[in-house]
Amino acid sequence: MTATVQETADVVCVRGDEVLLIRRGWPPYKGKLALPGGYVDDGETPRAAAARELLEETGVRVTETDLVEVGVFDRPGRDPRGNYVSTAYLVNVPEETTAQAGDDAEAVRWVPLATTDDLAFDHDQILHEARQKLTR
């Protein structure tokens, strides 16, 4: 039997020394902080999905070329809904960038980049990898 793989994209959106997180409005992890992101639609690249999801969930507009790949996250069990593979991207936005909750985000918040933990899914690991890219 072949398992169905769902493709998603996540965004580490950095403003100075802060990262943009959403409070999830839906299960799994309803009410928990997470990176903005979501499903890659048919005919869409993960990079295009990342830019679209960031805009839909937070109102922050970036271009696909602004996004730098952090990595592909595919550890079995990373998502309780099944076999999900996510491509994560990093983007730096101007200090004056503001965000507001939209789509399936209950709320958005800028939090210190250095102190985030206990995020939904494996977003702690994604954020760790993004911080490594920022310091190189």
C-alpha cells in the first residue's frame, strides 16, 4: 500500500530580531503558536504556496524571490494528520512591517527570535534551522 504524502510550505518571517507566529485557529494544535504556512495547491510550487500562505494568514506580502529555502522537513510523525512533507522558507521583512490575522489564524504576534519554543508540529526545529542560516 502506498501512503499519500501531503505537501506543505512554512515561512520563518523575520523582522529585525523578531519572528512572526500565528495562533492556530483549527486542529491539530488549535490555539498553539506556529509558523505561517499551509498546503501546496495543485499546480503550485512550494515557494509560491509559502508566499500565498504568508499573505493569507498574516497580511504580509513578499515575493517568491524574497524567500530563501531553509530545508525540507519530512520526519515521520511530524504531523498528527498523516504523512506531511514541508518545505520551509526564510524571509527578512522591513522593521515597519505589520501583520494581522487572517484565514485560519486566530491571531498573529511578533516574538523574539531567540526565545521561541514549544511551537506546533516541528516548527521549533524549522525555526532552529532558520536561525542557523541567519548566523552564517
